[in-house]
Amino acid sequence: MSAPAPPVHVAVIYYSSTGTIAELARVIADAAEHEGAEVRLRRAAELAPQVAIDSNPAWAANARATADILEAAAEDMLWADAVILGTPTRFGNVSSQLKQFLDTLGGHWQQGHLADKVYSGFTASATRHGGQESTLLALYQTVHHFGGILVPPGYTDPAKFRDGNPYGTSHVGGPDTPVDDDARTAARIQAKRVVKFTRALKTGLAAQAG
């Protein structure tokens, strides 16, 4: 009789200003839980001044709506077997808020605590060619330095040919363009794939150690 599969811990860590990435993060977290994972949904700390947030009604509304979500901490990374990172595009790059969180992890990186985990990412931009792919590729540079195991969605499901991004879930639009069905489906596919391979990795390593 085979041993039960080990539990899978998934941390969904994101930054969102006007709410699109926050919505995708919730979809991914729910899908990972549906696949049997234990999930922590965490947001990167805000760095922008309050006056900037208040000047944008959608930004202020999202800050209020997500105030009950705990801020990401290094302990969430250590707890996780898989980390799914979300960021809006910022000039084709990772948002400063998420990058600042990742930059605080240097001590744990140095000790090898962030290696051998599964990582994946998701993003959104206001325009169709707003740097979604370059943002995810920039994010994944950090994963390589961590010694992480990158699990992108690829074109592993027919639905991926509709959203068209093999690097990670993405959405085009802002607060006036709600997350659509294609992006929600892509988010669920990505979460399922991450949990599947994280579980296989943990099971295999446990058997090897035993």
C-alpha cells in the first residue's frame, strides 16, 4: 500500500495597485486549495505614499478591499513548497513593491533556504503589448538565482491557446476591464499545474530520503 502524498504548501504572494492582480491572486489561491494544497495568500507591502493612493479611486478602493490580507513575510517563503508570484507590469518589469520584498530575502537565499522550491508567476498590464512577457521573464531571473524550479503553464492545455501566454497567467486591462474568463481559466490551469508538480517533487524527494 502506497504512502499518502505529503501535504503541499503554496504561497501566493502578489502586489496589486488597482485590483487586477489581487483578483487573479484570489483565483489562483482558490484553485490551489481545490487541488488539495494548503495555501497562504499574501500581499507585498505598499511603498507608495498615501497621497498617491488617494489620488486614484481604484487604487484607494483596492487598498481598502485587501486590508485584511496579511503582508508577505520571509516566513511565508520558508513555509512554502511552491511560491506563485504576481505583479503588474512596470515599464516591462517587476513592480517595486514585489521586488522590494524579494530583495529582503538575501539572507535566506545565501543560506539556500529558497532553493528547490517550485516557482511560477502571473501579471497584468493596461495595454495589449504592455510588457507582460518581459515582466515575467524579469521575475523569473530571481527564481534562477534562488535555485528554484520554474513551472510555467506553457501550452499544456487547449485553453492556453486562447489567452496565449505560456510564461504565466496574464490579463490586459485595468479596473474598468474586469478579469475575463480566459484569464480565470489560465489562472486555474497554472495553479493546478504548480500543485501537481510540487506534489510529485515532494513525494519523490521523500521517497529518495526514505
